[in-house]
Amino acid sequence: MRNMAEREEMLDEDTQKGQFMTFQVGKEYFGISISYVNEIIMMQPITMVPEVKDYIKGLINLRGKIIPVIDVRVRFKMDPVEYTDRTCIIVINVKTTVIGLIVEKIAEVDTIQDSDIVPPPSLGRKDSEQNKYVYGLARTGDTMKLLIDPEKLIKDEDLEVMEEMQDEEE
């Protein structure tokens, strides 16, 4: 017989299945499985870190925990834009590392069934940055959402750099 905590955890996984946090970057809408998402916070002061990739914006202090943040727009090789009052940080957990994703605007939590997800088309363009991280497309209402695999968005060498940045700050 399973204990209560295990049962609750299984229930959480069931209710999270098919749930995606959707957000806007440029004119595109993206989704990330809610199972990766810890929380969404307003923009915070960012401590810059020298000699890191341009999309790694630096570190924030979230309730005493030092978290590296990346700008999703810059990661997708789009021109950077000024942060506004709509700019948010989606705090996610990837490969045991907590990371903040800076996005222009949160859209909503969408329920997307596996049957509504299609693989992205191969357009023969090997240079398309965002397609490296997109594992599927889903139509919700009249909007097409590009579903992101956060484990591809964050490279292993980036994780190493981010872990080092966290260690130095603590």
C-alpha cells in the first residue's frame, strides 16, 4: 500500500499532464510543460556576471537563493528588447538546477493533449535557433504554440557555468 505522500505526488503528476505554461517572445507563443515550472516572478534586479554567453543575463536573489537567469529572446538569436512591466521570469527546474527564464509576457496555462501535438516541420533550415529547442507544435484556439524542451534550451556547459556562478555567490 502506498503512503499518502506518494499518492499525492501521483495525483499532482496526473493533474499536471498536458498542462503548459505559455508565454510570448517576439510575435511567437511558446509553451513549457508545467512540470518544470516552480513559479513566475516579476522582473528582479540582475547582477551581471562577466565573460558568460550573452543570453545568460546574470544572477538574481530569490528569497536568499541565488538563481542564474537567461533571456529566452536572446537565446533564440532575436534582438534584445527593453524589459517592461509585463516582463517576467519563469523559474524552472532543469536537470536539478533552478534557472530563471526571462520572457516578454506570460500568456496562460493551457491544457494540450498529446494527440494535439505535432512534430515541428523540417524546413531544411539548419540555422533556425528556436527549432533546436522546439519538440512540438500545438494549436490552441487560433494560436499556434511552439512547445519547448527546457533540457535542450539549457546546454550542459551552460549548466556547469551557472552552477559555478551560484557557488561563487553563496
